[in-house]
Amino acid sequence: MPVCTLPGGPTIGYDDTGGSAPPLVLLHAFPLDRSMWQPQLAALAAHARVIAPDFPGFGESSPGAFTIDSAADLVAAFLGALGIGKAVLGGLSMGGYVALAFARRHADKLAGLILADTRAGVDDSGTRENRTKSIELTREKGSAALFEGMAAKVLSDATRDAKPEVVERLRGVAAKQPAESVVAALVALRDRPDANPGLKGVTVPTLVLVGEHDGVTPPLSSANLAAQIRGSTLIHIPGAGHLSNVENPDAFNAAVRDFLAATK
């Protein structure tokens, strides 16, 4: 698997289909890595050059400082290292937070935006408290224990009942992530900036996707997000929860293909 070394030393593990333009960069969810995008890599390769990097400390990327803004800057540096001037940027959940920060901080490098199962606002007090509890749990029992408590929240009942192989694959991916990297990401999520003020400044074509059974960032939250981005398109992914790209990849991929075709 390719690894990109950025100026200053950090290394980024990534997948690159080498497909045709435009470049489509996919940013993974918490507490996973780029392997969550396997259902998209081959399926979308005929429509874009699909690139999926790991965030710092996840997958094959080296550990490093991790805030939502610093992750957006790292993605910009990564694109520069690959010689990519502009890309369609897609992110799911945590990846969506980074994509929104990228849109604010590096708008000149953005050709389009895909925001899946994510939101613009900050955590409320209860969610922040739960993040802190998750930090304590991860430090005490590790990444696998954290995901066990998350599975029922991030996957729909239909996925957990009918697709045990999906649950097992995600469980395995989460368990591989170093506890210190997961803790750093939890702090970044808990303390992330409010992206709402920047939404009206998004001028590139934007697709908002949400699993119809997403209990973490519900469809109403995605509708509010789409309403603030001029000209955006909102699509619900049937049967899916929060990790819609792996729960219903066929519907997810079809929506992305249509979006790419419309934005060429």
C-alpha cells in the first residue's frame, strides 16, 4: 500500500485507484481507518480517481497532533504532495467534520463536497460529557471495548441483524486502532469548532448523504445542513444507519456516481 511522506516527516497511508479525473478524496469515520472505503474504491474507479487516506495515528499513518483543523491542513498538504490542485472531497462523520474545515480553510483546492452522516454544529454538553467518558474507557480498556459500546448506535438494526459480516469487519478495523490515537481523535471531536458560520460560503457543488436510520446525525440534522449550503442535494440512504457507505454501498455509490456525473 502506498505511503506519502509530507514535509516535516509525517507519513500518510492511503489507497489510490489511479482512475480517471476528477480526484475524489474520501475521509474516514471514527474510530476506523481508510479500509472503511473498500466498498467505494472499485465501484467508483470508473468515474473518478478515488483516493482514501488515513488520519494521523490511524491505519498506516504515523501518529501526530490531531485537531479537526490540523487534519484539514494535513489533507491539503497531502493533495499537494500528490500533485493534485483540486479535488472533490468526501467525508463521513468525523471525515465530514474535516471536510467542512477543509472547505473553510482551503476553498481554492475544492472542486466539490460530499458530506455523509455528519453535522456542522458542535457537541452539546451531554455529548461532550460522553466523549470524556469514552476517553476514559479507551484508556482503560482499549479501542475494541469502545466500539462494542458504539455498534448499536452507529449501525442500523437491519445491518446488525442481516449483515453480521459487516459488523465483524468494522469491529476488527476499530480494534486495530491504537488507543492513544483514538483518544486524540475523541478530544478533537469534543473540542471541534462550529462549522455553521462557514456554510453559506460553500460555493462548490455539494452532496449531503444520510442513512435513513442514522441515530447519531439524524436525517433532520442533515436536512438542516443541506438547507444552509446553497444548491446542495440531500439524499437518504435506505436501510442504513450512521455508517451508510458500508451498510448500503450500492445506494451510496449510486448517489456519488450521479453527483460526479453532474459536476463534471
